[in-house]
Amino acid sequence: MPPRTPPLRCISSVPTQTPSRTVRPRYRAFATATTDEYSPQSQTSSTSQRPRPRTSFQDRLNAGPEFSTFLSTPPPTQLPASEALELRTALVGPSGAKREITRLPEWLKTPIPDNENYKKIKRDLRGLNLHTVCEEARCPNISDCWGGSDKSAATATIMLMGDTCTRGCRFCSVKTSRAPPPLDPHEPENTAEALSRWGLGYVVLTSVDRDDIADGGAGHFAETIMRIKQKRPSTLVEALTGDYAGDLSGVEKVATSGLDVYAHNVETVEELTPMVRDRRATFRQSLRVLEHAKEVRADLITKTSIMLGLGETEEQLWAALRELRGVGVDVVTFGQYMRPTKRHMKVHEYVTPQVFETWRQRALKMGFLYCASGPLVRSSYKAGEAFIENVLRKRAGRRETMLAGGAVAGRDKVGSRVD
């Protein structure tokens, strides 16, 4: 049987076309109406739309109260002094095991910081890798100190040498470690640069305790102060230092670095120091630090701070103030101890504002140059810094006047000799 040959197809023949379907464009439905894309129903829908008829419900809704009415709060009623200072208690815990706690008094409540100036300062600090004791110690005045009308009027206490301390005081919320990270060699320059940008007239520097360093970080502290003075000599610098484990050479190094106020906190009375502070810190050691700073520079203002509400007695406070005046301390501040977390020591007593005012008057009568006393007062307190700044400016003015007078007298004496 002969093989079957396939049918041949002419190359020039036109291929058979199959009828094609008309493909209509597909349009996607959007949640919101758009005007830049064409829709085949846009023309018909625009002509067919009619305004919705008003309803009685819509009329009543528009005539009713606005949304802001539900958010507004009535003005606070002024309570009498006896009720305003009354401590309130509450029962907390599961049923059958409830315990009574004392609520935070009204005079200790502060607003949450949320303004733009606060955010700007925080961005600047994070950008330069700087820390503040305002944040690390959870200071209740941070909204007041950082929330001024502009950054030049703000107060931020810069914390040097990192955010980790080698000591563990029972009242402090700063992180602790036996081996903190090494010091940042760029910190003195970064700190000086940040403060020169803000143009602050009064600067407070503090630091964590660094017992892992030979000099306790005194050289690092002194270098930062010198950099600040180089960039802006008119800036007044307060240094809130540690006790450098009793090494007075570290105290001298910081006191002669160009600062204006030397601060070191005794924190509490001598009898409570072992229960409140780290075992390496003693009341007598703190007194020696303040005394030596005054011996090195007699014109230096020395400052300290005491917390109330830890269980101290009046007799103990009187004794502490006499000791401080005995070593020449110029400024003292009183503030309420506030428990940072449940891991820290409890508050023994919430001291009323009247008691703080009493101790302020007593301190001034004892001869202290200035005393800031109040429930929310801290060692770096904005109002106290304003007063000290004013004192230092006046001293500088008198010094310049005396120097100018001496120069004029010297010229007159030389002129008389020539004649």
C-alpha cells in the first residue's frame, strides 16, 4: 500500500480568520471616588444624582451638642486646705487579701510632657548620644524644666559617663552594674556642642558613680567643663558630682576646672544614710567633699540636697543642717522622696507643703545663701538655678567694677609720677 502524502499548503494563501470577541475594558471599583480616571457611568451618574432629602433626624443632630461639649471638663472646684492636704487611702489586691495603700497626694501630681519643646530637646539629646538625669531618675519636674517657651529657657541636667552606675542606692532608679560600658571619648565635645546650640545661661552637669575608673571619672568631668567654657565662656556651670570614693584629688580636679557651683548631695540625715545610700557612701565622706571644694576655691558656691519623707526626725534634720553650715555649704534644697518602683524603699511619709516652707525659713535663718524647699523640688531645681545665676552675675559685675577701678587708680598713680 503506497504511503499517504500529507496535503500541501500554499504559502501565499491567506489564513482563515476566526471571528474575535469584543473585549470590553474592565474597571476596578474604588472605595473613594476618583476624578482622573474615566468611567463609562460617570456621565450618567452625574446627571441622575439628586440631593438627598433632609430628615428630621438630621435636623435634630445638627441642632444638638457638638463633640467638643463631651470632651470639655468642668472647672475644678477649690477645696479647703484641710481637704486638699488630706491623704487618701485605697484597698488594692484580690478579694480576701486586700491591703491598704496611700494614694499619691494632689500636690505631687504633675502633667505628662507632650509639647514641642520637650520633643525637640529629646531629639537633640538622642542625636548626640547624651543622657540626662531628668529621664534616668524619672524626675517629676521634666515637663516644667523641658517645656519652656523656647529651648534657651529650658533646663536639662546632663548626665555624664553613661547611664549605668556602679553603686546601688535604695532610692535611685538609675541602672547599676559592676562593669559599665567604657567612657565615650567624644562625650565632652558633644556635650559642649549641644549646650552651645541651646545658648543656655545656666548649665547643670552630673554623672553616675564610676568606681571602676581610677580617678572615678573626675578627669572626664573636668574636661567637659573646660570644653563648655571654651565654646561659651559666659555660660555658668554647676557640677553635681559623686564622692570619688573619698579621693579628694578628684574633688580638686573638678573644682579647679572652671565651674561656678560645686554640688554634692548628702541625700538624707546621717542616721538614715546606711539604709538609704550605697554602703560605700557615708555622710562624713560627703561632708569632706563639700569642705574640700570650698578650701580649694573660697569663691566657689557649694550646694547639697536632702530628701524628706524617709523617716527622719526634726532633731536629725537640725543636726544635719548644722553640720552643713559648719563646712561652709551655701545652698541647700529639700524635696519629697518619691518611690520610683516597687523594688525601691517605701515612702515613710508624704510631707506637706507647709512643713517644707518651715524648713526653708529655718535654713535661711541659719545663714544659708539660698534654700529651695518644696514637695517637687530636686537638687537641680529650675527656680534655684535662676537665683544662683543672679547671684553669680552680680558677683561677676562687682569683680569687673573693682578691676576697672583698680586699673584707673593705677593709671592715675603712674600719671602723677610722670608729672
